[in-house]
Amino acid sequence: MAGFRALARQVRDPDRDPSQRRQALRKCLERFAPYGHRATWQHLCANAGFHPDDREPDPALLVAALEELEEARAVWLGYESEVAARRKREKRDGIRQPTALDEWHRLTWGGRSLLRCDPSQPPTPRLADVLRRLISVMDVCEIPPQRRGLRLDPGGARTEIRTEGTGRREPRRAHRPSAAARLGFSSPLPSQG
């Protein structure tokens, strides 16, 4: 099974048939697809300028789509390395209990389905720009140090944060549904206009 970089080399390989290059780009989405596989494919096709059903698109358009995907992946990998370094520092400092934000990181590790959306209406901003905005929101959502040491108890649509040792429960809304609002979107993703 090839990794993202090996598949990216296949997309750029001029000796390959355009249909093989297209298939390699589709396989890249199995490794990194921020909107989900179909929606990310629709987005890349729309931004690069070829139809999603075109079996042999212009290789230059495939490379343009790949470059957008690689740019977004670089943004996300940088963020993941920052999260990993932060958790390592926290563990070294004795903070072993992950925060609510860390649960979100665990579920999105690898960059798949970060912002699920309708494939028929993909967002228009570049993937990297949307991910930068998402990351800036996640940095703002960081639980302050005085709140660390709290444990999450999932409770359906709401999340309860139980303070260790006190028996008190503080109801809190899960941070993921409101992330789009913090990104400045009126709906979960930017509109197509």
C-alpha cells in the first residue's frame, strides 16, 4: 500500500497514463481528505477546473489539484506535530489526563473528515486556508490551565465535565458543533458563492 508521497509522485509522473494519474490522486484522498473523500474530490476538481467524472483529465489540472491538497496536508501535519509536542510537554509536566480538545485531535488524527460537508456543494476557499482558520479556532478553544485535570463524561448531545474529587458536574456544550461559527461560517462550511 503506497503512502501519500508515493502517490503524489505517481500523479506527477509524465510517463503514466492520465487515467492512472487521476487514480493516484483519488488514492491520495484515502490518506488525507479534510472534507471527507467525495467532498474533497469535488472541491479539488472544481478548484482545478476539471469535471469529477472525467476519466482522463489534463495532467496539468491534476497536478494543480495535487498541489492544493499537498499545501493543505503540510498545514495539517505542522499542526499535528505541534499537538504531539504539546502533549509530550504536558505529560512531562505531569498532566496525564487529556483535555476535551485532545479528544477532538484523537478523532481527527491523520486529517480525514475534519469538516464533513455535502459533496454536491463543496466549499470554494482553498483547503489550506480553511484548515488554517480551523486551527486558529482550535487554538482559541484550548482549555485554560486552571481547567486542566477535568474529565469528560459524554452525555449525548451535551458533554459533562466532572471536576475530579469534588463530585460536582458542570454541563458544557461540546466544542465541535460551534467550531464552524467560530470560523466565521454561518453554516458548517463556507457557502459556494
